[in-house]
Amino acid sequence: MASSTGTLPGADATTGARAGAPAPSSTAHDAGLALLRLALGLTMAAHGAQKLFGWFGGGGVEGTGQFFASLGYPSPEAMAVVAGLTETLGGLALALGLLTPLAGAAVLGTMVNAVAVKWGGGFFAPQGVEYELLLAAGAAALTLSGPGRWAVDRALPVLRSHRLSHGAAAVALAAVVAGATLLARS
């Protein structure tokens, strides 16, 4: 039960830590978020570059468009460009910690689509959804938690303080856009 200060009994009012327990390290927290942002963001940016430019063994717009056509997406080449831009720009923004809730939502939305179209292949790779699900969970976690202190968002006054409500709204936006995109499939 919380005390009148809003902390647990026996907890320090300023840190929320239990008496005798080590205080959480904000430096460690920021380092962990930065590592997650870099790994997830750069992975997604490279994945988007496969779609847009054919880099890293990707199909480019034409090959990705053919793949999207086989999945029933309308205007498959346009969808390939949208997916490629969303992954590339969303990934780079996540890596930088720039507009983090929206960048995370962009990545989350594309990964929700990827999970949905691969769902029948089971959980494990190569046909399963484990990779896409992990990327979606990482994007959702960053969207909800914010980028940490080592991010471009911290230099922008309007974005300096991340709120859970911002992250939750961005997750909801990702779900709505992903759902609408999936409904457009034939």
C-alpha cells in the first residue's frame, strides 16, 4: 500500500527505492535505451533500404512490389515505397531518438503488418513470426518508455519530457494504421 507520499512503505520518497536497496542507475537505464534504439533503429533502416534501393540483397521497389502483390496489397509498388520509407525513416529516427513516439509507432505499424501476413507460418524462423514479433515488441517498448536522456528528443524543448500518454497514443495510432492497411488487402 502506498504511503501519503505516493511511494511504497520503506521506500525513499525521492527515488522510490526500498530502504537498503541500491538506487537504480539512470546512466545504466539511458545506456540500455540507447543500445536498444540503435540496434532496432539501424536494423529497421537497413530493412527499409532493402525495399527502397535493393541494398543488402533486397528486392528494391519492383521486387518488393511483386511480393506485396502476392500478399494482396493494393497498389503494391506504392505500398513498397510507403513501407520502405516508413522503415528507413522510422528506423533512423529511432536510432537518433528523434520524435521517438512517432518513430516507434512507424516501426510498430509495419511490424504488425509483417506479423499478420506471416502468422500462418508458426512462431519460429524461417517462416515464423519470431523476428517480426521481437522487432514489434522492441518498437512498442521504446514508444512507451521514451528514448532516454541520450537522444535528440532531449535537445528539443517540446519533446524533452516523454509521457506515457504520448507513448500510449502513438501505440494506438500504430494499431489503427496497421489495421486499416491490413483491411485494404484483397
